[in-house]
Amino acid sequence: MIREFHDRKTPGQEIEKRISALKQALEQARVDLAVVVQSVDLFYFTGTIQRGYLLVPREGNPLFAVTGNLDRVREESAIGAIEPISSLKDVPRLCSHMSIGSQPSTLGLEFDVLPVSIFNRITALFPSARPVDISSAIKTIRMVKSPYEIEKIRASATILPEALSHLPDVVRQGMTEVELQSEIIKIARRRSHFGAHRVRGFNQESYYGHVLAGARGAVPSMINSPTGGLGSTPAFGYGAGHWPIDVNSPILIDLCFGIDGYLSDQTRTAVVGKLPRPLAQAYEQILVIKTEIEKLLRPGAICEEIYFHVLEKAEGLGIAENFMGFGQRRARFVGHGIGLEMDEWPVIGKGFQVRLAPGVEPKAVFPGLGAIGLEDNYVITEAGYENITPMDESIIEVIP
């Protein structure tokens, strides 16, 4: 058990490359010191999620100022310089021993996720430093996955196919969305899924994903997604709920599972019985759109251009009104990055000019009937793309 835990440590070579990429970004932006605080960013750059402040100077070596469990940090992290601190106020003292001195002129912070109170506390320690947003730089670095990361995502992508292979044995008419989701999750947890489903967006909290049956799959929610669902309570108003699964109604299974922090995000459509003809026809159009997107997944392709091309395709197929949502609730993307968080860059959507595209999720939503869709994860290669989540794309039909 202990050996297995150690084997899952992020290799030191990975950490070195990531720190080097961040230092290059700091050099380009002329930022003297980055202070990394958010837990997932800390894990990415240190290999541990224990509490602390990662100090990365533009010149010189990084230092991890630890407020959490020091023994665990030293066991889990490949960062060379690790120092305990009793509070944030100790950070300038540590900086005085680094190449930048105690008062850098520019200070890089994660503006997109850092609470204002912590932002104010950090900047108060460096009154002469100009705060600079480095969140885009960090998200850009994390967007490009190493072979090590791809293998983690590839491993996580084996969980859902195994769970869905048991679907005919567990799904039945009358069981609730929550009951079905629980059966699938039970298999995932046995397969070492770590149980979290992290998102970066503000107020976009999440858990395993969606299992939505029948008309409830077409109910919009507060999350930035083509599907929402009622959820089990207004206090968490989306996702699976305590309503029975009806015969001949679509079951959208859109779940994230992960290995060692890295998520895969996959969707398949199931039904107890047969889909109504309008939904079955729409599903065939979804398959056409997915194939069209795959043709565009090439090095140098611009995400926004792919998105608008796909919208034109959906219009030509007559499915535009239901594509990626319904009416004013349509999502403005057809794919997104994945990794340690499920909403990473790039985004195949409006306004995103990045030349990469590793995730595809065409869905269709029909009020009163439900939602259908497919979702796979891709790696852009020199030759084009590789689908690292290959599964049968057919509708999963279970005999009532």
C-alpha cells in the first residue's frame, strides 16, 4: 500500500519542467515573483496539495512556504527548498534570502481564483510591488499536457467504459437517477477514482457529473453547461435527482472520473427500451457533428473557427435550435480542456483564439423529451488527433 502511494508521486522531472515554464512566463511578463496559492495550482507545481505558498522568482530557485503538514510536503513534493512558516507574514522574510530580495517590484498572483481578502493580505506584505495577474499564464501552461499527464487521463478514461458495461445489470425502469448514478460511482471508486471533480470557474462547484433521465435532462440550471437537471435539492440545483427512470426515455450519462488527480470527462446516452424517433434521429445527427469536429482537430486549428464551423453544420442538419442547449440557454462552446480540473483551457467556443482543441462534447436538448449526447477526450498530435476515450458510440439500449 505504501509503495503504491509513493509510485503515484509526481515525478521530479515533471515538476522541474512546470516550474521552468512558469519562470519563462514570468520573464516574458517581467514579473519578479509569483505567489501560487490555489490548491490545484499548488499540486501542479509542487506535487502536493498541502497548504502553503509557492514562491517562484523570475530568477533563482522556487521555495515552498508551508503552513500545512510539513512531513507530508517533504514526502510528496519534489520542490528542493521547503520551509515551514507560522503565518503569511513570514513570507517576506523568506523572500529576503532569495534572489529578488524582500520587496519585488512586480508580484504575480492568480487573480481569477484568489479571494480578495487573501489578495489584500499578500499585497500588503509587498507594498512597493505592483500586482500582476498570472492566471492566464498558469492556465496556458497547464493546457499543454505532458506524456505523463496524458497517461493519467488515459488511465482515468478506462473507468466509465467498465462501469457502463455493467449498465444492463443495474439499470431498470423505476429506479431513480441518483440510484443509477450511485451504482456507477460505486464501480468507479473501486477503480481508484479519488472522488473529487474539481472546477476552476467561480460558483461552478461540481461533483461526479450528470445522470439525467427523461424530460429532466432538458431542465437548465445555473452551471455553464448544455445540460443541468433538477438535482436533489434547490440547495444544489442540478444533476441527478430522486425521480424515477421511465421506459423509452433518454438517460444522459455525463461523468468525470479521475486517477491521481487527473480527470477524464465522457458522455454516453442510454435508454431502457427504445428512444423516441425524434431523439433517435437527432442522435444520428450528433454522430455526424462529432465526426465533423474530429476532421477539424489538427495542429494549428483555431478553436473559435472550429466552433463556428460546427454551428453551421448543426444549422445545415436542422438541429441548431437544440444544439448544446435550447433557446437562450445554449452553451457557447462545443468542447473544453481537461486535466486536474474539468474546465481547463482550451475552449472550443466563441472568443477563444488558441490553436488547440483536446475535448469534444456535442449534445442536443429537447424540452419535454430530454437530452442526448456524446463526449470523448482527444490529444492533438502532429498527425492530427488521438481519441483517448474510445468507447462504442451507439445508444446503450437495455431491455425493460
